[in-house]
Amino acid sequence: MNPNLRHLEVFRLFSRVMSVTETARLLRITQPSVSQALRDLENQLGLELIIRGQGPLKLTANADLLLKNMEDVLDNMQALRERAARLRGEQDNSLAIASVHPLTGWILPQALARLKNSHPHTRIALEAYSSREVIKHVQDRTADIGFTFLPVDNPDMVVRPLMTTEMVCLLPKNHALAGSVQLTPETLDNETIITFGQQVRQEFDVRLAFGNGNEAGRFLTTNLSVVSADLVRQGLGIAITLPFVLTPRMTQDIAVSAFRPEIRRSLVAIYLRKPGLSALGKAFLAQVREENRGFAAHLDALGVFVKPG
């Protein structure tokens, strides 16, 4: 006999509280119902899951081994229910967001704070991915809205421009090159360069700019711009990165210079043309645009090229 999902839910909760009484209270069912569900699950699996004796109830070794599989089944069922609800156009009180990492440091948290003030009962999920993964999650409808960089070559998606900006150099404020308006591969000839991993498009463009001076030991790579800023603070090199890490709280001990040749990137919001963006999604996008304008003004004051969408 196949395990019953309700029995799995009962057992998962029981495994966390290890009390039939507390499980019954939390599920708002009777204690005999909990005990019966646990025994039914054992019969369905053909395994003893609970050590019953004079002392406290304990999980068997088999139960510990199976618990992760049970968690996966229940989580997948919940994801299935939520996705089906989104396909039906329901769940306007929830918003699933997929974003590239740089936006999670300031723009999106600020926009989410605004959204929660106006929609306090909204359930929000924010996940950070690579640009390609953001597009995939929106395409698969596991995210309602995505924030990524161009190009987005998908006719099923609406693409809303947010901002175009440029790669910049981050360096300690006491560095000899601090205060330079522009830095080039030639002026950085004797420096360790901190940049993105080679799977990221802007990293490829940075390496091209350095041409033959591409010694492997000269480059220190990371996949997060916030980490590159921390590495700069530790004096490990000069970072060439996107300026989204330059939040108002992050510029006190870091100097900024433009990098030449210029490497621009365009940030966009994406969502499926059908079924479109929910009312909640539209409200959130409006908040993002508002925060985006403020952040663009902040970058402009730092001397960074920025063009709001």
C-alpha cells in the first residue's frame, strides 16, 4: 500500500515535536487520530518508525533515513499546489521573485519593505540566481517576476527596462590609484584584479579588455559582487564589477573609478506575456521602479554612468 500524504504530514510534524499530544494540538485533531495515522504509515511502509516503550518516544534509525525523503515529497506537493494555483490565476496574496544577486543587496529589499507596508499579508519568496536561471524560473512559472540583465531572447516574455549602467573599479580609499576618474588595463598593470567567474558574461568582457595580460595568477574571481567589495576592503586587489554593490552603506571605505574600455549592462524586469503580471506583481514592480530611480541618483552622485529605464 502506498503511503498516504496526510500520514506523511502527521509524521513530519511528530518528528519535530516528538509528542503525540503536541502533534494533535497543532493539527487540531484528536490524539487517537495521530496515533492511528502513525501506525497506518508504519503499516504502509512495512517498517517500524517509532520506538515505543516506558520512556519518551524515539524515532528508529529507519525513520531518520526516510525522513528526508518524506520532506521532499511533501515539499514537492506544496510546490505543485502553488504552481497549479498560479496557473489558475489565484494566490494574489503571494509573490515569487527571481533575481540576479546584485539587486538583493539594496533595491529589492527596499522595494519589498514598501510592498509589505501597503500589503502586510503578502507571502513573499525572493530567490537569487544567475541571469540564465532567472529567465528559466520565470519561463517555468516558478517565479512570477524576474530581474535580470539583457539579453532576454524569449518571445513569451514581457521585458521592462529598469537601468543601464557600467562596470566600475572598486579600490581601497587609501590606494595610490584612489581618486582616478578612469582606470584602464594599462593603469592596472601591476594590480591583482578581482572579478566574476568566467561563466559570467561581464567577466568575459573584462578578460578581453586585458588582452594578452591575462595571467591566471593575476585574477581573483568570485560569483558575488558583495564578496568582491569585501575582498577590496581586505586589500586583496581592485575589483571590476557592476555598481549595484555601492549601496549608501557600502561606500564609506571604498573608492570608485570608471573602467575603460566601457562595459555596459542593462537591467530589466521580466514576466510572462500570458497570464501576465498580477495586481500584486504590478504594485511591486512600481515600488522597484521607485527605488531604482533613487539608486540611480545615488550612482550618478558617485560619478557612475547610469541611465534609468
